[in-house]
Amino acid sequence: MTPLPPTARGLYLITPEEPDTTRLLARVAAVLPQTTWLQYRQKGADGARRHAQAAALQALCAQAGVPLIVNDDVALAAAIGAAGVHLGEEDGDIAAARAQLGAQAIIGASCYDAHARAERAVAAGASYVAFGAFFPTTSKVTTRRAKPALLAEAAALGVPRVAIGGITPDNMGPLVAAGADLVAVIGGVFEAADPVAAAQAYRSGFDRA
């Protein structure tokens, strides 16, 4: 198990599908001070654009002291010197990612609604586990629903627990109370009328809980 910073609690922000790199950086920079971790997720771009965007975000995150985690792409994470990678069930082997990225890398695993998958992920070298969707979401197609009790059950795994899927500042309280160390959000921040205020509201949700 890889040790993580003691600040692994709060808003785990995931980037929106933004083709314009300059605009993406500006949108992220505005809310980065409220962010614990940032994940670069860009499904629609070609390899060159993804590399350029990820490298630019890595520089931005390094300056802000925020770990950058790359979605689904171990090679890209290694190429830009990102803090780590997040892997879904079809995105590659956790042990292989650990071997490639090293002992200090942050490697996350999507565990959906399955505690057994989380157990296997941690045994293979995952640094954190993510459960969801907890609520309906428009960010991606989901067929599995996680329940707050799953977060409490996963405490025994000894790694940070991430909650994802339709989470808002108003509905996050029971998830944090159940043990969520971070809440992962895309639209809740980037589609908000005031993204900075939204990011601050998520951070305040941990204080309230």
C-alpha cells in the first residue's frame, strides 16, 4: 500500500471535456485553490492534444501543490510526470501500473458498487478506491448504484475512499459521514453558474460533516 499525503480529503475535481487548452487551463486555475486532487479526463481528444493538455495541467498543478491524476492512461501519466493514474475495470492492470509508475504514485481504482473489487484493487497496489454512482449523473452512463454503507465497510481497507456520481454540496453529507475522504465532481463545479463558489461549497461540506 502506498502512503498518501495527510491532505487526501476534500474535493477531487475531474476536468470537463474541453477541447481548447487555454480555456481548460483558465477554468481549472480558477478552482484549483479549492481542490485536493485533480484528475485529467478527456475522452474525445487525440493523443497529441491529450498530451499537451495533460502536460500543461501538470505544470499548473505542480505550481499549486495539487496532485494531478490521469484518467485511464498509465503511459501518459508517466510521460508528463503526473502524480498518478486512475483506472476503471477495463483500463489496465493495477499491479502493472504500480510497477511502471513506482512506489510513490497515486493509483486509484473504480470499484463501482463492489467491496470485493475494492479488496482486490488494494491487494494489487491501489492507493485509493472509488465507489459510485451514488446519485444519478449526466457525466457518464452508469448502471450501478453504490450505497453509503459501502464507504463505511471499506474503512478496513486502510486507503482513502472516493465517492462519485451526482454528488452536490446538499447531498454529500451522508457520504462524508459514512467515510468518504474525497468527493469526485465534474459538472457540479464546472457547470455551475459560479464554479469557484461551488468548489468552496464542496469543501465546506466536509467541515459541516
